Amino acid sequence: MPVQLLLNLFIAFLWMTLIDEDELKFTTFFMGFLVGIGIIFFMSRFFGMHFYLRRVYAACKLLLIFIRELTQSSVVVISQILRPTLRIKPGIFKYETILTSDVEVTMLSMLLTLTPGSVVMEVSHSGNELYIHAMDVEESREGLIKQLKNFEKAIMEVTR
């Protein structure tokens, strides 16, 4: 991925210098960058790796999934807070993840901890089990597991 990005920047600078203009302009650089994207897209099979904008798209998708989950869980937490009586049953449960690398497990743990109503308390030594404290285990466990599956899928698209 870094090689493709550097090559794209090189193509953009080359485009900018070869265009006969009196001064350097950002619009010329941007046009060269777009031409570089096209060239690298058609030549990506020769690099032996995926096209680098695929990961950028996957990272944007992960960000949007996180924003959606953050909004939904914030609404649930706010509705629990505004009720006159608390009807929650906090608890801890174990979740086995399919992620393998430390970076992936850390990303999953941080995304889950940032969403209101849940926190990752511990990661096992093997790295494939998370111990999660949830605000309402009985009602939100299935939703939390669905949220974790969405995060896992999006993280794997970004890192693999």
C-alpha cells in the first residue's frame, strides 16, 4: 500500500512538472493525482497486492459503522438515564473474537470501549477472548454481539 501511494504522488508531481504552466497549482497536482489513481488501478495486478484505495474505502466504512453504533448506543444510554427508575442489569460476559493480530484486537477493544454502555475489562493472554462489562446484559447482549460482529468484519477489511 505505501508503495502504491508513493508512486501515485510521484505521478502527480511528474504530471505537475510536465504540464507547461508558469506556476505550480494545486489543481494541476490534483489532476495528476487522479491520473495516477487510474494508472495504478489498471496496473495494480502487477504489484501483487490490492489497490490501495480499497483500504481507504474500508477505513471510511469502519468510521461510518462506528458513528452509527455510537449514536445508537448513546440514545439507549440517554433513554436509560432519563427514566425515573433504573431497569438495568449490568454484568460481565466473555466474547470469543475471530481476530488474530494484536492490532485488530486492540482496535476492536477501543471501538467497543468508546461506545457508551460497554467497556472491555480484559483481553485473555491468548488474545482471542474479551471480557466485556455491559450496562444491561439481558437486553443488550444480543445487540452488543451483533455490534461486535460488524466491527470485526469492518476491521478485517481494513487490516487484511
